[in-house]
Amino acid sequence: MKNNEIRIKTCPKCGKIYSGVPALSRTDNSTLICPDCGTRESLESIGVKADEQEQILETIHRFMQP
Ligand SMILES: [Zn+2]
């Protein structure tokens, strides 16, 4: 069953190994990056500073824990 396949990918942006749905990079609209980098890019695009981005990601991770 292909649907149950867990795909492990490496993010070209941060080098992190991740599984799940990738995000499309805003920089070239064709590179697939990890969801974290996708969040970082969208936060950056609205003017959120790097340290604030990490704080927001931390919060997102906390909520996504099973
Ligand atoms: Zn990444």
C-alpha cells in the first residue's frame, strides 16, 4: 500500500531529515523544504525576526506532540 509509506526526506535548506508533507520554498517556487523551513520562510516574509521565528516554531512543535 503506497498510502501507508512513510517517506523520509532531507531538507536542502537546513539539512534536517524529516517525514511528512514538504513545503514549497518561496525563494524559487520549486525546491521542496521541510515544514519548519516553510514556516520560517513565511514568517520571514511578514518581517518576523530569526529569534522570534525559532520561538514560534518551538510553540508549533509543542502543540504537534502526540
Ligand atoms: Zn529545513
